[in-house]
Amino acid sequence: MIEPCVSSAEPRFQLDYPINESDFLAAGESASKTKKALQQLGLKPEVVKNSAIIVYEAAMNIVIHATSGRLKVIIVRDEVVIRAEDTGPGIPDIELAMQEGYSTAPHEIREMGFGAGMGLANMKHCSDELIVESEPGVGTILEARIHLGQKESPREIR
Amino acid sequence: MTLRDIKDILDAEVLCGEDLLDKEVKTGFACDLVSEMLAFAGSGNLIITSLKNPHVIHTAEVMDAVGVVFVGGRNPNLALAKQIENSQVPLLATDLLMFKCCGLLFQHGVLGTKRGCIQ
């Protein structure tokens, strides 16, 4: 499993959201709160938006697939680090899950407008670095890093 | 083109953000998938959707949308009531269906956004 990202440096900012199974509103709220908090810190609009998108997608993944989880947004050195940890079924094939359009979300999730199989791919596009580690039957840890100096969104090169 | 013009063109009801109707609208993004909005909508778009759940409002906030038009009925879902009250983004609702709504907006000069392009 990935080592905690703050082991070697004290974070200068931290948000911490518990995310529970089926708490769909918590996912959107954590994204909105993240956006406001990062805006108040005066970060670049692109960094703020990409961070909020990653938080939204990561939180929705926990809500949809896991039994419980935790989401942290940390600013350490020159990066925003978003770390999502969950207890749940895990991802058996991460490479497959990263493919746009691949989804195991049930029908009712799709009716809400989610589960299109774009979450992980979108998180990758919005981050400068994305690491996903998972153990089937145990859970998943996801860590996304966004440089504070991010000039052009990686999404522009699609 | 402002949100006020769009309200007239679509004969829409303003659910929230009456004081923000002078905001300018240049491009729109229409879809019923939140994941697609998060992936492709870019900043500064008018989001047009028939999805009526709180995620649309959170997504519009995250994506810096200029506003949201709910198509296919003025009556907002009850689950939306609290979010509508607290929304930072102006929300409009029209009885028009998606295709006609988008057609009218395009005809009046609201353009489509480039896929994945952040403006």
C-alpha cells in the first residue's frame, strides 16, 4: 500500500472528510467545500477546479463502491495531494478500471448521472500524478497530486 | 447574450440567482451525465440538463458554470429544494425539451464548447 504522503513534511493545509456508503450528498458537498477552501487560499483557478473534480470523483467512487472511506486534501510543499482510502471490494483490474467507459456501477447510480466509467480517467487527466493501489476484498487507496504551479491542464491535450 | 436573454428565449423560470442574470453566456454544454460534465464541460459554460438532482448543482459550482438550465419541466424535484436555496450558480427551468432548448440557444448565438477545452 502507498506510504502516507505527509511522512516527510508537515502539511500547511488539511481537509478531512469521512465518506460513507450511499451518502451521495457528502460527495458533492466535499467537492464544493474543497473548492471554496482552496479558493480562499488563493490557489490558481485551474488547480482549484482540478482538485475539486478529483475530490468529487474519488468521493463518488467511495460512495458507490465501498462500505466506508476517508478523503483527505492536503497541501504539502508545492502540491495539492488528494488521498482517498476506502474499505470495500477493491478493484481487481486497475488497468481496466482506468479505461474510459468501463464501469461496474449499478443501474440506479447511472440514473443519477454517475457510473459512466469516466471517474478514474478524469482524475488522471486532472492530476499531474495519480497512483491507485487496491487489494480485492480489502479496499483501495488512491492518491492524486496536483502541482500548485500547474499551468496547462493535462486535460487540454486529450 | 446574458442569462436574462436566455430566460426570455426559453420562457424559463428563475429558480435562484435572480440578481445574477446579467452574467454573460457564450457557450453551452448539454448532457444528462454528471461524469461527462465533470470530464468535459470546462469553465464558464451554461449547463443544460434534464437531470434534476443535487449533483448537478454541486457539479455546476465545481465547474464554474455560468448557470444551469433544467429542461423538460419547471417543477423542480423536492430533493433539490434545499440545494436550490443555497446554490451559488443561477438556476433556470424551462418546459422545453432538450433538443428544442439547445436549438434555440444555438440559433441565438450560444456556441458549443470544445471537448475537454478549459477556457
